[in-house]
Amino acid sequence: MGGKVGRNDPCPCGSGKKYKKCCGPLENHEPLILPSVLTGTSYDDYFQVIPVIATYGEKVLRFEKDGKELKKAVSRFEKNFRPGEKGGITDSFFMSWMHFDLRFGESRETIAERFLKDPLTSRLPETGRSLVRELSLSYFSFYEIIKPGPEAVSVEELVTGKRFAVTDIPEIYEIDPEPGEVFFSRLVGPPDAAVFFTTPYIFGPEARKQLERVLRLQEEDFRLSPAASRFPPGRAFAESQKELALFWAEYVLRGKVIGPQASILSPAEPPEDLYPRLYNTDGEELKLAEIHFRIRDEPALRMRMASLRGYEYEEKEGAWIWMKPLGGKDPDAPRTILGRFAIKENRLVAETNSRERAARLRAQFKEQLRGLVAYDKTLWREQDDLPELSPEEVEAERRESEKLNSRPEVQEAVRKYLERHYFKDWPRMKIPALGGLTPLQAAKTEAGRAKLEALLNDFDNMGEGRASAVPKIDIDRLRRILGLPPKAN
């Protein structure tokens, strides 16, 4: 075999760069360092690969073209959240966010994702690569303590309802979990032997309702965003939480924390606004508004409303829906509901979710309904004022949603949108899982086709698990568009 590679020699990884500016810093890393206290659990295994990933991250920061963007992101985090300092975020949050959640550069990949694709990682044993892969797929989330135990704690992830047996590690986290508490942490490992990889932030049982509501909104917004198309549908919740890790970093520093970390993690003077700010799809801060107008002539008002564009009448509910105008580029794309209004006891009562939309609606009604209504008042409500749905109401909403989705016209609209997206737009989109290439570009190389096949197989598997009301996409048709053979039976 060849001798020692010189600092100025071409790097053996094939990048075309000099060894000193590519793999040299990674290969010369210090020996792996385990926690000061070994736990005898899988935590030790995950921790063992962190120094290698950290060294690789330093290589990206110092020598790669995306290093400047990474450096700026890390600098902003340190300035805003002061990791490791009193009143700041924990070091474990910062380090795992930096390596596993932060997407940067043209490829929008994390440090760990880049590490797994680097030719140098082929020298790692498969066990090491598997550990890195599991850490790369992990994300911060909230877990309710179901049942503490002497060796493992049973937890349930909010929103998804997934159950995990989490190994208790008193050597690192001196915490006695109580049923009903909600832990915010990065969970890694299989359902029957997971570990909290970052220091948990602990919230009381009363926080669950608010947290779950926010998480559901975040997942829904992510599914409607362009970023969602880059990942298999089953990753929507996980990727929404990776994308919003900084949102939760701000929240846990401003929220009320209980348990052993309270004196360290809670700010000395918590701000009045305890909960995080939420925004609608137009980037406006959520503020629930109920706007009342006095009706002067109801028959004339109904006739005028029937002639106006932009409002759709739902006969069953007896209400008008205020819709965002159709987009010129994609008339089949889902339209955003901006608000709704109905006639109640000689009043026209409108509901929307921001000050900006409330002002727009008042201005529209002043122009469109002149002489038919007169503005009376606006009632503002906080999100916590909304009553919690009973199990019967939740089930009724689920049945109503299924009924709506099964309607032929809804099925046809969704089918058109999905076909346009997957058969026209998606093949030309840059996909992180394909190394920042578009599917059409990836299909031109053997390595790219292998990744593309794996991604399309994931789409196939996800489609098989979808509810029957959701139109299925012909993935073989997508394969033909990309010049790939049909899936083997």
C-alpha cells in the first residue's frame, strides 16, 4: 500500500483538494473521549462517535465552501442562546442542534448527513455508521412520562403517540421522572431501548395541552411548505421539529421549568409572554379575532355576498369561507382559508387569526358591503381561551374530515395537485437526500440512481400505509419520467 500522505498531496478521498485542506484534520483527530462516567448503556455508544462528527464539523467550518454560512449560524446561536452559561441553553442542546438539525449550504444538509456521504466514512465500521445514522435521524421533541421504573421509563411522544422505553441514566441525569411530566429532549434508539441524549427540560402536566396544540400546528404548516416535498411523508413531524429547533430553544428558556434545573435554566425574571409566538402562513403573528358587524338589510346582504368572488358559502354550516385567491402558476394548489363568517342574531360575525387579516377584512367589508353592515366591535382571544375538545368532538371531527376527503371533487383536486407536484415539479427540485441534486440529475449516475431508487421505494412504502381517502400516486409513472425501470415485484 502507499506510504504516508503528505500535507500538500492530493487527498486520497478523491475530492481534488490538498490533503491538509480536506481529510487531514479528520484523520488526525484525538482519541475518542467517553463521558466521565460510563453508564453501561447505549448512551456510551452514541457518545463515542460524537468527537469524530465534531471534528468533521470543524473541517467543514474551516475548509468547505459552506463553512462561512455554518460559522455565521453557530455565531448567531451562541449570541442568542449562550450555551453552557447560566440562564442559557444547555451545551448538549447546542452540540446536537449544530450537528444533527442545522441545514445549511446549497444542499441543505446537516453536518451528520454530509459526514455519512463522505468517502472517508467508508473506513468506519458499519456499527459506527449506524450510530451516526440514528443520531442524524433523531430530533428534539416532547415526551410525557407514563410510568417511571427502576431501569426504564415509559414515555409517549406528544402528537404521534409513539411509546418508548427510555433507559434511566441517573449517572448523567439526576432526575426522578414523575407521571404526567413532559420532558423535552432528543430521544435516540429503538422503542424498547431508547435514551435521552440531551439534558431534558421538564414541564408540568398542565403544559401538555398547549405544547401539543403548537406541535400539531407546526407539523401542519410544514406539510404545506415547499420543504416537505424533499422528504418522505412519514418524516413530516420529525423534519418539522428539526426545522423549528431554534423556536423551541427560545421557548424552553422563556417557559416555566420545574425540577433540578429550575434555578439554572429559568430566567431570573420570566417575561409576561410565557408562551412562544406563533405565526400563520403569511408570517403574521397569530391573534384570534372575532369581528362583529350590525346588519342593516339581511336579504340584500345575502344577495351581495352571493355575487362576490373570494367567499365560498357552506350551506351545511350556514357560513362563508374567506379563501386566498387562486395562484396563477398552479390553479390546482390547495387554497389557504383566511377566515370565516356567519349571520348570528342580526349580526355578521367574522373570525380570523391575525391583526393584519382582521384589518383587511374590515377594509374589504367597508368597500364591498357599504350600506349593508356597520362595524360594531372586535373581540380578541388568546389561544388558551379555546375550549379543549372532548373525545366525542375529536372523533366527530375525524369522521367529518374523512367524509370531506372522500368527496369526488376533493379527491379530484388533491389528485391533480399531487400529480402536478410529483410528475412536473419534483423531478426538477433539489433534494437533500440526493446530495442537493434534482431527481433528473441524480438519475444520470449509478450512485445517484441508487439513492433515487431508495427514495422512491420509501414513497411506495409510505403510499401503501396511507388512508384510503388520500389519492395514491403512481410511483412507477414517476420512475418512467426519470428513466428508471419499474419497481420489481
